[in-house]
Amino acid sequence: MTEDEILGELSSGMTIGIGGWGSRRKPMSLVRAILRSGLTDLHVVSYGGPDVGILCAAGKVRKVTYGFVSLDSIPLEPHFRAARQAGTLEDFMELDEGAFYLGLMAAAHRVPFYPTRAGLGSAMLSENPSLKTVKSPYGDGEDLVAIPAFEIDAALIHMNRADAKGNGQFLGPDLYFDDLFAMAGAKTYISAEKIIPTDQFLDEGPVHTLRIPRIHVDGVVEAPMGAHFTECPPDYGRDEAFQRDYAATAKDADAWTQFRTDWLELETHEAYQAKLSERANAEQGPT
Amino acid sequence: MSEPTLDEICIVALAEAFRGDGELLCNPMGPVPVIAGRLARATFEPDLMLTDTIAYAIEGNLAFGGDPSDAVVEGYMPFRSIFDQVWSGKRHVVMGASQIDRYGNQNFAAIGQYRKPKAQLLGLRGAPGNLINHATTYWVPNQARAFSETVDVVSGPGYDRIIELAPASQAHFEIRRVVTDLGAYDFETPDHTMRIRSLHPGVSVEQAQAASPFELTLTDDVPESRAPTPQELELIRNVFDPKGVRKGEFR
């Protein structure tokens, strides 16, 4: 598939789960495709990074459910921060980072909730009236927080490798929660650095890197540099200079518009890649 | 070797928070706490497990910001495993605090109203789950700025909120220590209010109290925070932080 074909499967108002973690292995070519699409009124579910910042700043989002929103090397995602402080993001559910994992797992396992003590006594519970507690049927009848299953219409994840059938392989240090996103999504779409023949997976990494089984995958797109500017080791690290440029646009509406035009709204991922190469060459200078 | 400086006193005070922890995952965040964790393991708490702050549990004395590929890997700790460790209780975390009150209620989520804050900060992050599952220590490089009568948002709950919960919910809660630029504090009082455990060299009770809007609980005789040993100074300066990254936390 292409990014735009995947976008054709999505519609306004949907709940979109986005894999990765902060500014790490985010399906950015698909996030940019959402940005340039007509989709609006989305509910984004994410261990958030620039995916959440970009879509909030572009007015695509009705609600965010998140464990955090950060650019890692820049601890506060500036576009998300601006949206929170301006009050433009009215609906959001912030969960403890571990509790967020339980919401994904409940969805993956098709149970209505998983119980946890995380949130008792904290703002997570007192500031989220939709979060309920449940009384343990055992022992002393302790009240536990019931983390609801995330009802995700479509999950988007980025893998280092995939085959054409939709099996996905991660080669970096951490899968994050992408397997749970894949299971939690009613539909799941993968972008991958490289689509390879199935019989080459084990040349790329050991068998336990094959963590996304095709039974949970509805479409694959090949997107080299598809996680840029977030990191995607071992294929590439985070583009810190690019990320700094992105972050700086949160302070200046004109700079943000310009950055969207120059980079984020380029018509295809190929055009984005070509422009990245130009930029790399320009930085190198004449030899 | 020259006299210990404030950053080194603070590192040793934080390392002391891990004394007696034995075999658990020591999970500090940021330069001063990470150096403190590695220092504790290298000296008096050899069974601690520590990560490279990415995904590996590592042995040996890696410098802060050093190349993890130089270290011996003893385990795999991706984020999912970290949460599993949180819930297992075999963990002691060090977090920061933009605001902290006398019962240890901590905020690093937002200043002002939670739903429409004046300043959005880090968020709740892992604080709600950490506090209720295992030992937590706070690192506060600027006490006067962070100590608060009340906190705007409760990221990590304090003792007054926890005692309202069922016994099983309280069972694993512990704020071990709060270490600041002025001293070290604990909650080992009958009403679990913050108590001065020690003050850093040259800091008086009056100075510590002046940097707190709530009354600090006192012991009869307030000790001075322990000075680093020559071995600890050598480790901090030449092994864990030869570039002096730790000093940046006090700016």
C-alpha cells in the first residue's frame, strides 16, 4: 500500500492508536499523511511524541489519551504544551505510564478493563471523572482503578522490517508496546523501513525480533526514513537538529506555517525523502 | 583531593537513600540521581541492579552519558519490563518535584489548573504507579522553589492521601527521602510530616526553614549530611562524571 491508500481506510472521528514512544520509532510518514488529509475530529491514543504535537497543532484532534507527551531530548513537546496551555485541547485523558500499558493490554485481550493501584490518591483519578474504580471480589475488597480498554479503530506502527504479508520485525533495543497496539486496533497498518522477502527475516535479527504477526496487520507500506525525525535504531538515530527546528516553530505561528509547507505537508513521502537528501547534501557542502 | 562541593554532598545524600535496598532495580533519573545510584552500587550497596537508562541492565561503573556498549549487560529492561518491575515492587525510583508539600505530595504535572494550566510541565508520568508500588526518593536541586504549602496537581500522592486508602493499597507506599540543595528529609515521624534528617555542611536549621513555606519537623539534634569519603570523591570525579555534568543541575 501507499501512505495515501492507508489514509483512504481512515475517517474523521476515528480513534487512532499510534505506536512508538516519545520521539522514538514513530510512524511519521503516516502522521504527515494524516496532516495533509481532510481527516478531523480524531481521538489519538499514544505514548506521545511529535505525532501528538503535530496533530494537535494542526487542529486534527478532538481528544488525546496518553501516557506522556515528550520529545525525549526536549522533555516537553512544545506544540502539545501550547495546546494544553491555550485550552484548545479540551478533551484528554492522561494516564500513569504503566496504566496506559494496561489500557492497551485490555483492548488487545478484549476485556473491558485491567485493574491497578496506579492512580489511587493522585490527580490521575481525581481529574478524570470517566475513570472508575472496581472493588476486588477477593481478600479485603480493595478498591482498584479500572483502566478501560482503548477502543482503537486503527493502529499505526513503524517497524524496521516487514514482509509483504504484514509480519513486522523490530531491530532496535525496545519494541515499546507496538505488538499491543497491533492487537488493540480493529485495523492495523504498518510502515517499515524496508519490505523484505519472508525468508530474509532471520538474516536481519534473531527470531524474538519477529513480534508483529500478520494476523493483526491489515496493510503495509514501505517507508525508508519513515520514522524521521524520531529515532529508528539501528537504521538511524534521532535527527536532533531537525527536531530542534520543529520545536522552535511552537513559539511562532508564521514559522509553524512555513515548516508545515516546507516539510510536513509535502505531497508524498518520496518528496520528503528527496528533500531530506538535499538538506544533507547542502549541510555537507561542496567537496 | 579538593574539598567536596555541594553537588557531591547531594550525590552522597542520595546514594544513602539506597542503603539497605539490597537486590532491586534502582531507577534514578537525571545526572545527580544516576551518579548517586551508580556510586551506591560501587561502594556499600553492591547488589543493586541499574540500567543504562535505555533498555539494558548493566554491570560495572559506567560514566553518566557514557557509551553503554562499553558496559557488561546483565539483563534486558525495555519499558514494558520496567512497568512489570514497578508492579512487582522490586524497584526504588528517584524523581524530581516542581512542588512538594509536607506530606510528600508531589507535582511535576502542571502549574495552575490541571485542565487548563498556566504552565504544562512533564505530566503525571509514572508517578501515580511508582508511589503506590515501591520506594520513591525525590531529588530537589532548589528547595526554596519547590517546597510548597500545597501542590497544584498531585502527580505522586503523599502520606495524608495514602492513609485514606485500604490497607492493601497502602502496603507498598514509601517516600524514602527528599534530598535538596540544603539537606536530606524523611517522613519517619508519627504523623508522617517531613522531618529534617540531615543538613548539608554550613546550612542552619533557620536557613532550611526559611526555604520552606511549611514547618519542618525537627529531631533533637540535627546532624550534618555525611561528607563523601576520598574513595567516593574519586569515583564521582574521575569515574562517573569526569565531564562535570552534575554541576549543571544547580544552575
